[in-house]
Amino acid sequence: MKLYSTNNKDLRVSFKEAVFNSMPQDKGLYMPVEIPQLDTEFVQNIEQYSLPEIAYQVASTLLKEEIPAEDLRALINDAINFDAPAVQLDDKTFVLELFHGPSLAFKDFGARFMSRVMAYFLKDGEQLLDVLVATSGDTGGAVALGFLGVPNTRVTILYPEGKVSPIQELQLTTNGENIRAVEVKGTFDDCQALVKQAFADRELNAKFRLTSANSINISRLIPQTFYYFNTYAQLKKQGFEDVIFSVPSGNFGNIGAGLLAYKLGLPVKQFIAATNVNDTVPRFLESGVYETRPSTQTYSNAMDVGAPSNWVRIMDLFDQDVEAVKKMVTSYRFTDDETLEGIKEIDKNLNYVACPHTAIAYLAIEKYRNENPADNSAAVFLSTAHACKFPDIFPAEIAAKIEIPVQVKALESKPKHADQLGIDFEGFKEYLLKG
Ligand SMILES: *Cc1c(COP(=O)(O)O)cnc(C)c1O
């Protein structure tokens, strides 16, 4: 697989280069030059395959020239060692639970696959790989747990002070070893800006081998396509043919992967991009004007993104054709009040406890069904995190139903450590240079 930059279609880099560079020098994003089609017979019989088999088939369609079959199979089995069940809640409504990995969020798919791809490409004796990552909550935990103990790597995680939940903070700050956490006095966008500036800084690049683990890394996008195929397989097995996916979106990596899956040959009828009031994309699809804004804090804090990085990838997948994007992607926004109502409604009507991000995806399905009464598709809303990560948001009687997984209990006894920094780049640079 060769990749180009969304800012320069003449550029050609290998997958390995794209993984380690993370971002092209021209500040575009890497995209495959060609999107191969999955074997049609495989797609037609997909219900016969398991998640690891589907993952291997999809990954090898993209990466067969970069990673030999045996190695790729082993890598996938190691990275994707947990399930992604599509749980039926009523006739035609399913919740896709993506929180059965170690950090209890869907970002485990991307982070675990990426860390193993990087480790695979690192040769003995090569310079230490420095992973810089900004997180609005869940990325950090997934990356920390994904890289923990991976030899020859060091991870620096920036997170906004006071804007991540207690469990998220524990996942970021209790690891030690090759993982360090930095608490930034600012927003997620400030954290992301610091990381982006570091990647563009000549001095830092001369001294360190920097790489990113944000959703901009192409190796995070690929494993996120696996569960779209696997869900389709699960639904097809039960006799459903028409499927729509509702994706709670912040940086638009998750839905970007869904759209990549579609371009690879996954038969999907419609995608719904569900956001909170950080609604750059819904506004764009309504008005045709792409205008980013500073992010606003909401209950669904992992989606508090005013400038969604991966949107350029989606436009690239559709050759900048806004009308074509609109045909495949419907987008809705929801306020915190609506989110809370959604949580109560899911509990009452479907007897299910959904985290705030998940609730937004559910609300978007309801809205879509109201606006498209003739569409009888099965609808899948993606549950991107376990409800226990956001304990403060639930009314007491719903909170009481949340079961705390064992992974979380183990963290509570560990000491917390984070370094504190402001939002100025010079301070961050100095911190990094100290090593
Ligand atoms: C990161 C995250 C999202 C948003 O995913 P994007 O790929 O950034 O759109 C949604 N929900 C949760 C729980 C997350 O951690």
C-alpha cells in the first residue's frame, strides 16, 4: 500500500514511513493512493467468519505487501484479543459494544494495532521511538495501555486539566514504565496544537524520533474498519441485509474508518455522524461552509473537538464531492440536556445503560428514523466507551446499575503521577528537550 498526502497527491510513501511519520511535512494526512476492493466472495459469505478472520482478510487486502501473512495474522491475534458484540436491543436496533478492551473504549482497537505495527517495524538497536499524543480522554488510556512495556518506545500523553473523568485520569497517570502523563492547563485543542507544533519543530525532530498516536495515524484507522465488517457479518447471519451505522464523532476517525470500510466494499446503506454541540461537521453539511471553532466542554468529552482532524480524510475518500458525502453521511448534533434525556430513554425503553457518547449515537438513530420513515434498515449505534468511565453524568438510579469492571478496580490502588504544563509551546519544548 502506497500513501499520498491529502495536500499532495503526487507524494508516495510506504506504509512503514506513514506509520512512523504519522503526518506528512505538508500537514495533510496520509491516505492510500488506491483503495483495493475486498474479495467479493468473501463479502458475500462474511457471516461465516469470526472477528479475527475478518480482521485478517481486511488487513491483508490493504497490507499484504508490507507485512507477510503469518506475521500479520499473529499481530492481529495479539492486538484484537477481545470481542465486539452487536447486542440486539429491539427488532431492528443494535448496540455495537466496542468497550471490551483494556481501556474500556473503542480506541483500544486502534491503539493496540498501532503499537504492535510500530513494534513490528522497529529493528533492534534503532533509536528510541517517542510517541506524542494529545487526548480528550479516551485516546490516552488506550495508547498508554497499548504501548505499556513495548520495548524501545516512550509515550508522552497530554491531557486537559480537569476535563477527563477520574477513571480516564487513572488510566493515563498510573502506568509508569515507558509512559509519562502531562496535565495541560488548557483544552484538548490546546493539547493537540502543542503536539502538532512539536511535530513541525526542527530541533525536536533532529533530537528525537517523534511519532504520533492520535487518530491521525493511518495505522489506527485500519483496525477500526474491522468491526464494521464484523458487525455486518453478525447482522447478516441473523437475516438483516440493510444496515445503517450511527457513530458518535469527535475527531471523525471512527466514522472515517467506517467510510473506508464502505469504500473497501462493505455494503452499508447509510452512516450517521452524531456529534455534541461541537458541530463543525453538521454545520458544514447543512451550509457547505467548513468553519472550525474552539471546542466547548460537554458530557461527551471525548467528542469535544472543534476542528475534527480526520474530516479531510473523509473529503478525500469522496474526491471532495460534498454531494456524494451527503448521500452517505447524515449528521446530527445534540445538546447535553438531550444527551441526558437520551440516557434515561435508553435505560427506560431498552433497559440498557449507555455512556453519554453512546447515547448521542442512539438519539441520532431516532432522529434519522423520524426523518426517514420509509427506511427499514437495521440500525447499529456504536458504543464507544463503558458507562463506568463517566460516573458523574448519570442519575443515581441509573448509575447504580453500572457494573465496575475489574480492570478499573485494579487501578484505584496505584499511585498517580502527572507533570504539569501550560499551553505555551516553548514550555512544552523545554520539557521534551530535558528528555
Ligand atoms: C474518541 C471517542 C469518540 C470520538 O471518536 P472519533 O474517532 O474521534 O470521532 C467517541 N466516543 C468515545 C468514548 C471516544 O473515546
